[in-house]
Amino acid sequence: MSRLDSFIRRMTSQKILMEHLVDRVNEVEGPILELGLGNGRTYDHLREIYPNKEIFVFDFTMDCHPSCAPDAEHMILGDIRDTLAFCGPRVGAKASFAHIDIGSADPTNDLAIVHWLAPLIDKRMAVGGIVMSALELDLANFEALEKPEGIHPGRYHVYRKTCEA
């Protein structure tokens, strides 16, 4: 499969899943966490489908199109391992949804990310909150959710927090 076809498949899966989860996410109080801003397309779509939710974005830098840039209050710059661990006072409530798009395509680096990310996500999510990740996470207090048709196996992983640790 060409890289273009892979990209199209990934973006299509992302959009289908995000829109499939809207009602479930809206049942849970709390903000949305976007881990990895990139060029801002996903953040822009989250703003559209969740107009009544605060969205906090985490990334090293903000290099997106100006129309897709979060305001300063909602853009948290720095190493996500550090900023996610200490964002509680700024973000406030635990999150109703987290979209995680920070994989590196290097299997060893991705294993390292999963190792430090899972406990931080557990700490930041509300009970009932949904996590959508390109990386497979080992989350003890979460259940894996069924994905709608059209999502290729292994493309994305969706979890719901069932209880506090």
C-alpha cells in the first residue's frame, strides 16, 4: 500500500471513530485532551464536533495552520510526559475524551511512549471517559470498545474508563 493510501485510510478511520464517539463523550463531564497538534486538522475537527467542550492541546511546538491554532490558554507546550503529568490545575476537571496521536512509527520509541503514557492517561481521565489512540495502551481501569465498520484492525484503539484505580 502506498503511503498516500495509508494516510487516507488513517484519516478516514480517525474521522469515522471521532464522529462515532460524540454521543458517548458528551455523556461525560470534562474537557477534551488532544495529545499531538501536528498541523491542527484533528483539533479543528474536534472543535467542530464538540462545540460545548473545552479542548486542551499538548505538543512540543505549535506549527499548525493559523486557523487551526488553539488559544494560549488551551495550548500546553512542552514534553507531553511532563506537561500531562502536571496539567491538573490548568485543565481542571478530569477529561471526557482524549485523542492521542503521538506515535513515532519507530516500534522501540512507541513502546517507550506507551510505558509512560498509560499511567498519565489513567490519572487524567474521568470515569466513563473515552480514549482514542493510534498506540495500543495497557490501561488496567479501562475496557476496549467495539469500533464501527470501516475501521481497519490495529489502526486505532478505543477505551472507556470503568473505574478509578
